[in-house]
Amino acid sequence: MVKVNAVFSDYDGTLCALEQRREDARIAPRLQRLLTKASKIVKIGFVTTKDLDFIKERVPFAHGIAASCGLEFLIGDRIIEDDRVQKNEKVEIAYRETLKRILPVRDNIMIERKATEDGDLLAFCLDWRLSSDWDEAKRRAAPLLTYCKESGLFVVESDVSPFANVYPFAVDKGSAFAKLRDEMGVTGPVMYWGDSEVDDPAFRLADISIGIIHRRIMPKLACQYRLGFFELENFLSNLIEADFDFKDTMAERNTQE
């Protein structure tokens, strides 16, 4: 048994359905209520590739947020920016060029801008989750991502997830997890929820790591346990009932890593 002191989570695809439009990506009402209840018992944090403007109003119960894969943090009312963040002309140029090249491609490949609280471009995402054929859309997106890499930018992509993020320099969710934990003052065991290989660095740092599995994609994850997307509500309800004493029987052991 492990007494959980904090729950950190990815957002997109973990707490809300993977195949939703960006503007519709919200947590289901019951899960939202459970997370709000949980936040009165343990600290709740988010480690997400979404930008701060998108995520903060969707998780008002959060004690801390690592947004844009750790380029910006919100701890209470305090915003912390990565020391390396500055107006980056390479990102601006690549964003404009990628946007221009993406228009003729169609096939529901979209571009999502990630900005600072002041509106400056931090990073961007190519997203094809609404495409009817993810494999074909990924093939069409590949030259755009190659262009970004050749422009000296850092591309984070998954073997199976229908999107890829473009950053000005190397980032990862492990570093974001560690800084969020420190800034929130968490000293006890942390549970982490995520759904893609991008979450693997955070899974490896968490005391208890749980991969959220979708029907359409089944990536190999570096997590200790697995839950189906629709099982998370009952899992959290049971965890609250147990006063956050996690038992090995609460989730299925991951044997796929």
C-alpha cells in the first residue's frame, strides 16, 4: 500500500476523449467533480503539452500546472517561465511556413498555436485526430515535420498518437514533472496518469504510474499500471474512498513495456 500525496496528470487523451476538437476537449462532469473533491485531500497537478491559456480555465481545481511541456508553469497565482524562453524567430517562421504548407494538404490536419500568457508564440502542434485515416494523415504531415526539424526545431511525436508538437528546443515531460513537483512543494509519493509515449519520462519519475488506454490506439507505455479510459472515474472514486491509500489490486499491472 502507498499513501499518495499528489496526483499529476496529462490532460488531452487522458482526462478527455482523444477524438475531440480542441475547443471541445473538456473533462466529463462526473470526473470533474471527483477531481475537485480529490483536490481537497491531495495536491493535483497537470503536465501537459497544451498552453497555459487553454488549460488553466479547464482545471480550476489544480494546485499547479506545467504547460507547453514545461515552458510555462502556473503555481497558485504565480507564473514561472522557462529561462530559455524568449521570442524565437525560428519558431515564428516555421509556424507561418507550416501553416501555408498545410492548407493544400487538407485531410483534417490542423495546426494549434501555443502561446505565452502575453500572446508570444512558444511552440505549435500539428494535429490530425479528426482525420478519417490517421496513418495517411501522418504520412502527409511527415514532410512538414521534417521541415521543422531541418529548421533546427525540436519535434516531439508518437508512434501512434495523432499529433506532433514542435518546440524551440528540447523539452520532455520528465523535466516538467520534476520542476512542478518541486515548485508545488510535494515531498511524498506522486501518482501520474498519461496516455502516450510522450508521458514515459514522467511515468519513470512517478512513484505510481498509470497509463490510460484507448480503444483505437494501444501504445507501449513505461507505466506500472493500466486503466481503460472509461475506467478512470471509478478508479478515482475508489481512491478517494480509500483516502488515497493505493493498493496494487486497484489497477491492472502493465505487462506491455
